[in-house]
Amino acid sequence: MTTTVGDLLRELEGVVPAPEARWLVEAAVGVPPIGPVLTEEVTERMVRHLEVMVGRLRAGEPLQYVLGRWSFRHLDLAVDQRVLIPRPETEQVAGLAIEIASRVPGPRRVADLGTGSGAIGLSMAVELPLDDTEVWITDVDPDALEVARANLAGIGRAARNVRVALGSWAEALPAGMAFDVIVSNPPYVAEGSPHLEPIVAAHEPARALLAGPDGLSALRRIAETVPSRLRPGGTLVLEIGFDQGQAVRSLLDGGGLVGIEVVRDASGHDRIVVARTSAT
């Protein structure tokens, strides 16, 4: 008796939620399980692939890593345990950075520090005008940059505007180069924080999550080094922890930035800090 894509989907929907079942079956068979595809016969390789993914999911691995891909704004990103899973809050960060950068008359130069999968920086490359845009993506972790480079290869013509650099925060950027917008989703979780979900702590890279006893070590370094890399009137956009708004405001004020604004996420928590250099 043959097994069809529809059979796989029905069996799996009794085990995991329907949306997850569809994503897993799509990953196993290579096409969305809809319409005529549902009656197509599956191969033994497809069945084995699905069984392995379901086993990983049942063992507690995040769905995004099991699938090996996740959507972020207009991108379909490769993700694995070398990088953080892209999240809706970070989509908000990217959207705000893109909005600000789009108001800069070309040529514009922007940077995404600690890019991880490339989610923010590559979104900027894709969504900003193709002409007169230069995007730098950096990370201190060469493994993360491997993932970012893989995702860079999938963004089409916009890839020509992207430069990749290995290094820590602003130090990774070429000396003497100034930027209109610098954005970052740095580590901001305090070591030992009770707010870090167990599944996140178990699977996502600690170096991209944890930032010292107070969760501010990376943000402190950014506040010290990034302002001098911004053009007059340039903007810094940072993702922060839900309880860090006032602390980060103080750090950026001490770094000489002005117009500091704390933006809340969809849940009403402090999530983004925007600041700029003086225009003169």
C-alpha cells in the first residue's frame, strides 16, 4: 500500500499542532502539502526525514532549528544552533532601522553589528533602495558569519550592497568609515536570569544571549564605541531587555548621544532604544 503526502499530514496532525505538521511535511517532501500534492506518493527517504525531524521536536529542540529555516520580514533564513532564532521583536527593530535609513538621502551607509543569521542587516539590504545603499554586517563569531553568508547568497541582487566583517561590535568596521544608521540586537540577558526560558537556554547560543551579571556588558561596549562611528545626525537602534530602558538610556546619554527614545514592543515592554548624534 502506498503512502501519500496527505497520509503523512493526517498522521502528523494527530501528534503536533496543524501549522507545525504542515511545516514539517513541507520540509520533508520539498513542497507545500496542498492541492494535488496531497495525493502524491512519498518516498522512503521523505518518511525517514520526517521521522528524524519529529524525533528532534519531541526531544525538545526548537521547531525553527528542526526545520532549519525561519521567516523574518521578507526573508526566508537558514537557521541552526550557531545563531539565535529570529523573533517578532527583532522584526520590529529591523523595521524601525529601515524606516530611519530610508529617510537618509543616498548614498547611505548602514551597519548591523552582531548580525547572527543576518536577519536585520540582510533585511535592510533587501528593503532599502538598491542604488546608493551600502550595508555592513558583522559578528565576532565566525560560525555565525557562516550562516549569515549562506543567507546573503539567497537575497539576489541586493547582495551586491552587503559587506561582511569579522570582529567585535564597532571594532569590526573599517577605521575612519562613518555610518548613517547602526543597528544591533546584542546579548542582553543577565547571567542566571530567571526570565530566560529553559528551551532557549538549552539550545540557543549563550554567547548571543548572555551579557554579564547585569545583562549590560555588550550594550555598555556599544555605547562606548559606536557614537564615534556615526555621521553627524546619525542614528543608533538597539534591541534591549524588557527592563533595561532606563539603564540603556543612561549609557547612551553618557556616550554623548541625544534624542534618546525607548520604544515598546507589541506586549507593551521596553524593547528598542533609538538615539542619534548631534547634527552639528
